[in-house]
Amino acid sequence: MNTNSNVYTVIYTTVVCVLVAAVLAFVSQSLKSRQADNEKAETISQILTAAQFGEKEHWQEIGNAKTIEFFKENINGENTRIYSTSDLKALNYKIKDGIVKSEELPRYVFNNGIVVLPVYGAGLWGPVWGYIAIADDYKTVTGAYFDHASETPGLGGKIKDDPAFRAQFAGKKVIYDGNGPLSIIKGGAPAGMENAVDAITGATMTSKGLHEAIATWLNAYKDYIEDAREVGEAIVTIVNGIEKSGTNAQEE
Amino acid sequence: MEYLSLFVKSIFVDNMIFAYFLGMCSYLAVSKNVKTANGLGIAVIAVLLITLPVNYLLNKFLLTPGENCIFGPDVDLSFLSFIIFIAVIAAITQVVEMVVEKFLPSLYSSLGIYLPLIAVNCAILGGSLFMQQKEFANLGESAVYALGSGAGWYLAIVALAAIREKLSYANIPAGLKGTGITFITVGLMGVAFMAFMGLAI
Amino acid sequence: MGKMKETILNPIFKGNPITVLVLGICSSLAVTVELKGAFVMALSVIAVTGLSSLVCSLLRKTIPNRVRIIVQLVVVALMVILVDQFLKAFEATYAIDKQLSVYIGLIITNCIVMGRIEAFALGNKPLPSLFDGVANGAGYGMILIIVAFFRELLGSGTLFGFRIIPQALYDAGYVNNGLMILPPMARIILGCIIWAHRSIDKDLQEK
């Protein structure tokens, strides 16, 4: 057979293309749900780690199915859509353009009162993102988890890999003052500043990027957080009032 | 302003050679003298500048699911992206080769066999894959990124060729001659480029 | 049998694709910061070189000469996409696939793959082609793992993520070499490996 004729060449390439496309379409379709599960479970495990339900390794150990199940059991509220990193990126543009309302942003409220808020921004090499967990007073940070696409392992990569960096966030407070809602400060946060943590030594640009990501997003959540605090304070006042009237009633 | 910062960043900070190791094969093979390095560098800029925006459009309107996809919002063809990108690159390189052969015969003869090699130059495919990863907002950004990373590659290869021309007079241990010393030179140049990141080591 | 042994051993030592032929360095060095990534990358490259050499060798009598390169490219791209899809689908490898990011895709343009198809698979039977592909992938992977070993040990004090350098040494004032985890050191280490290799095997020295 003459393998150099035009007809043969055209038929050959067509057959190869169709075959390859068919194989790829088949494989991609059959693996798609597993890939989607992996992605979803990864995001959920980051949220759960931030909310201090367990360490990141724990979720990896128990696997996708159990992680998703745990999340469903403990999450409170209707809006439990999982935002992928590209969804967060799209929201990040909207936040910067100022065209998104605070209540439209994703938030994960758990049954134990913990609220987890995502943050997203640019690090040194690529995007950095993460989740910040806040207690039900909408002020005290209880935990955080960060991830990145391509920061240098051992330097900027520490935002993910160094538990000590993440641990700093627990106990800090989100305060809307001149120091920013929650800052990462190069050279170390001054003692007594309640809304700042230390930056990573040697990873100035990544720390700065993460700082800006947190500032941008927490400022976008400002209305939501302040409303929630007011509601919280109102409830506290009412509860105190009821208790007071209760004690008054007893005295009478 | 955004474009300028993207441009400068892709030349110096995100340098294809020094930060991502892309296009190293032809980088090492064609950097023996400044003249050919110059030619290959320009060819890389040209090919990047054409392929990256083309792949950007394909990625946006064909491969990524969503409102822009011409097959409807639910069709996800992103698994085909590698094959589409490399096909576009191979075809465009072929065209550039033919154009250069017709209009710039002297450049064509000096580049010799390296022009077809651009098709398998990691910097070109890498550019498209980074474009996909970085999710640029518009065509302009992808073109600026292509120009910047091509210019960074050009700068790197011309600088290395100049150093290698001088190096041929140096007295180098026998085992280190050729490839060995070139790698170490590139490493040291890379250390210098690290300064652009503002990193404290 | 002797020939087969030659086919397998030659690419690993004397004709190593990275240190001797200087092929495929493009994507190799960026993944050598940690052993785990280097290991997965090495396995992926072995799979891609082996399988695409096998397929191209099976097709060798049917491929029209004019579209030879593009058909090879399609076969290689197919294998790389398959590897990428599988890495993404399994829970154990998902995180590593994310870490390797674009470098899995860049196996397509790894000169070793195309080089072995052109130089070997198109002129040989399927089985030797498969071995040749796997051996070249292994020679490549070996260098990746050596470089990653030094970079992770000296840069982070760990191997496969486990701490190797004892805490006592840090307390005594030892610090990790931050330069090791930055890109330039990969090249300097590779330069040194080539130096060592060529000092032992004097035939390879360049004039």
C-alpha cells in the first residue's frame, strides 16, 4: 500500500484524530465525577480545617466521601454552595470593582456558631487563597487555613505548610480600625495589637499578597459582619433584659 | 498601568528561563554565539506573540465551559486543551518558518534546524498553559504577557550567549567543559535575577 | 538478550538523556524542590515515554511520512492527557497533580519523548521500543530524583516530607539553605552532577 498518497494521508489523519478524540472524551467523561469530587472535597477540607474541626491530614485520611458527609452534617443554612478557586477569582474581580454586595459573598455557617469566610488574592507567583473562621461574636478569629497555586515551597509555601503561621490567627480579632481588619506585618506584629500577626521571614511578597487578600475580602464583608455584630449585641441585650426581668420577678 | 506591571513582571520576575526553566533545550543548544541567539530569541517572541492570543481565544470560546462557550454553557472540553494548544503551536510555527524562509533567507540559514524546534519549545507551550492557569481577563493582557515573557526569554538567551563567547577563552576543568559549566552559569545568572523578586534569602 | 540489556541500561548511564544528551531539561528542574513531586513526575514521564514509544512503534508502518511529526505529537499529547486525567482523578495523587501544575502538560514538549520515537521507535519492534522508552524515562527520572534529594535535604532538611536533619542540629545553629529551594540551585546541582559523571566517564568530555 502506498502510504504517501494524498488520499491515504488525509484518511489516516482523520482516523487518528477521531480515535484520539473518542478515547479522550470517554476517559474524561468516566473520570469527571471523581475529579469533581476531589476538587470539592479539597475545598471542603480546607474550610473544615479553618473551622478547627480537624487537621488537614485528617480529612485526607478519611477520604472524600466522609469529608463531604461531615460537612453536610455540620453546616447550617441553605446556601452551602462550594465555591471553587476560579469562582473566588471571579468574585475577587467583582469586589475590586465594588459591584458585589456583602451579603452575596459566600459564607459557611456551622451548627456550632463558627462562620468561615473565604479570602482570595495574588501572591508572588500566582493566586493565594484561604479561609478564616470567626466565632459567633463575629469578632474573634478561631482559626485559618491558606493555600496557594505556586508559591516557593519552604518560603511563601509556608502559608500552607507551616502550622505555626496558621496558629497565630487563633484568638486574634477582626477590628475595622487603621491597622486594617486583620493584618500580616513584616518584621513581627507589635505586642498587644489584637488584629495583626507576624509575616513569614523571607517571603515578603507572599505575606504582602496574603495581607492584601485578607484586607480586601474582610473589608468586603464589613457590612455583613457589622450587621451580624449588631444583631448579636441586640440579642445579648434582650437576653440580659429577660434575665434581669426574670430576677426582678423572683424578687417580687 | 496594569499592562505595564504585567509586562515588567513577565520579563524579570516570571522570567521563562530563570524562574520556570522553560525552553531550556534550545536555550542551551543555540546560545553558543550572540548572532544566532539573537535570531532564535526574536523567533520565540514572534511565535509567542501569535500563538498565545490565538490559544487564549480558543480557550475562552471553545474549551472552557460557561457563557462564552460556543457549544453551550455545559460543554466542558478543557480536557482537550493540551492537544489543541500544541496543534495550534505546531501549525503556526510551520507558517512562521515558511515566511522566514521566503523573506529572510539569511536568518533562515543561520537558524538552521532550530526553527522547527520552536514547536517543541517548552516556553511556547508553557506560555499557553500559564495563560490558561492565570485566567487573563482579556485579549490585551494575554498579548502583553506573551510579549513580556518572549522578551524575557530573548534577554536570557542573548545574555547567556555573550557570556559563553567569553567563556570559550577560560580554563575550565575537563569534566565541566561544555554543558556542565553552562548549567552553572545559568544558575548564577538565575541567582542575579532573583534580586528582581525582592526576596530576602 | 545482550542487546535488550544494552537497550535498557544505556539510557540510564552512558547515554543518559539529561546529563549526556542534554534533552528534556525544560520541565525537569522546576519539579525538583521536593522528592515527592519529582517522584510522581518521574513516573509520569516513564509512562508517557514508554506508552508513546510503544504506540508509535505499532503504527510505524502505517504512518504517512509527511504527517509523521504531527501524528507523533498527537500520540504523545494523548498519553500526557491520559496521565493528567488519571492523576487528577485519584485521591492520593490529586494534591501532587495540583503542585506539578503546568509541568505535567509540558511533558508533551519534553524532547526525550519525541526524540526516542524518532530515533528508536519508528525503526524497531514494539517490545524493544517499549523498553527503550521506559529506560529513557527512568534515566531522566533518576536525575530528577538525585537533584530533588539534594534540594529537599539541604533546602528543607526533610526527605519525602519527613524530617531528616535532627532538631539538635538546628538548636546548635544550623540553618536550612534557602537558596536550595530557589530555581537557580537546580541548575548548579545539575552542572555538578554532569561534572561528576564526566570525570568518571572520560569518553563523554567535550573538547
